[in-house]
Amino acid sequence: MIIAIDGPAASGKGTLARRLAAHYGLPHLDTGLLYRAVGARCLKEGRLGDEGASVAAALSLDVSALDPDALRTAELGEAASVVAARPGVRAALLDLQRRFAAQAGGAVLDGRDIGTVICPDAPAKLFVTARPEVRAERRFRELAGRGETIAYDAVLADILKRDERDSGRSSAPLLKADDAVLLDTSDLGIEAAFAAALAIVEARR
Ligand code: C5P
């Protein structure tokens, strides 16, 4: 069983993906980490503006060495969305995502283009969203909890900018697949959102 979960930043898709993976005993890939790792490498080399460097970083990415805690910063979210707009970077990361999805028994993947590009045939697809102010509040708390001092207004501005870049790009824009079920988590707590997600997946199994 492949579960494909897409949605904008801080929509709750990551939490739901983790919970669903644990529930079904499936491996989970947070595909945002791949783009964050590519962005991190380019930033470190001072070559974020260099398309060739970002494609090379994507081609040589070591998935087993990803450090989620180090990668989930506001700065790397921004860098990720810059490199993610480049078709060569997306092409370089395609195979490893498809191979992850093809594991015997299935997998849960979350990102921006899982239901549309990576796993168009996944039986269970969710498009998770929430109002921008709600997403900014969640991200603000998450970053503050990890000691990142960044103002709420800056977090909201960052989220709106990333939404625009991720939705407006020509290569695999953030888009709900026609057969994905929309789940708005704005007014749902984690347990209620998980129950709703589980019901959607169960209906598609
Ligand atoms: O989900 P997360 O915030 O970690 O993603 C960081 C950035 O990576 C997104 O803003 C998006 O530009 C990019 N991304 C993508 N396709 C995916 C996952 C993430 O373009 N499947």
C-alpha cells in the first residue's frame, strides 16, 4: 500500500505521515528533507544561485546520512524551495523516491508532488492543508521549541513566500491531484486530524 501525502508548509502533513506510517508499520520518507539537504549543501558551498551545483548535490545525495533535526530550520526551508524549483534537481531526486515507494509492503511519502508526479498510481492520496495563519502559528511554535528565535510575522511571511514559489513554479508545482482527498486541519487537533486521515486511507484500501 502506498500512501501519498502532499500539502503546503506546516499543514500537518508530516505529522500525519509519521502517524500513518507507525499505524500501518510502513517506512516513511519526508521528501522535503531531500530538498533541504540539497539546499544545505549549496548554501555551505556558497552556490545557492548555481543550478549546476544544485543538480550535482542532488545526484550525490546520501539518503542514509540525512539529519532531520539539522535540516528542519527556517533558513533551509527557504533554500530547499529555491533548489526545488529547478527541473534538474527534481529529476535527480525522482528515482530514489520511486524506489522508496516501491518497497515490498508499501510506504508513506509526504511532500509537494507525491500524488501528482512521484506516485501518480498510489491508491491513497491526501492533500493536507490549513489556513496560512494557522500554519504560521504551528511553525512558529515548532521553531521556538527548538530554540530558533524568529518573529511570528517573519514566519508567516516565509510561509506565504514559500507557498507562492512552490505553487507558482512550472516544474511539479504544489497541486492537489484530482484523486486526492482534501483534508483541512485548520480547526482540528492532532488526534482528530489523524482520525480523519485514517478514515480516508481506510476507504481507499
Ligand atoms: O516540506 P518541507 O517544508 O520540508 O519542504 C521544503 C521545501 O522543499 C518546500 O518548500 C518545497 O519547495 C520543496 N519540496 C518539493 N517537493 C517535495 C518536497 C519538498 O518541492 N516533494
